[in-house]
Amino acid sequence: MTTTPRKFWIIGGEYDDVSFERLIEGTQSLAGPYPSYERALGEWRRLAESTRCNAHHRYVIAHEPPPRIHAPAALAY
């Protein structure tokens, strides 16, 4: 069985308060894809550091789910 490489993304932006429930429109950020978690982590650190003095910014690392492999349909007899 072979595994498909995962792709990692950095998502986030500026939220309207520190409950981090609603992004302020127009501040959404998406960076990636990155081929490894380590590369994504480096970018996350850069983004987090660049907004360090604004407590309303938040970024997270997300990964794409593996592709779904569909089983062949059952043969009708």
C-alpha cells in the first residue's frame, strides 16, 4: 500500500475579538500548500511573529485529508 503525501496549509487572519469565532472580512489568509509539516511550521512561525503585537490575529496549520479511494461496485449476478 502506498501513501499519498499530505499537503499542509496555513489559514487564519484577524478576528473581531479574542474568542476567535469570526474573522474580520478581508483579513482572511491562506498560504500553501507546503509539502511537509516542518515547512508549514516555519511559515506559521513567520506569520505568527509578524502579527505578534495584535492579539486578534491567529493562524493554524491544516492538512488536506487523504484522497478517498472508492471500492469497486459490487457485481450484480
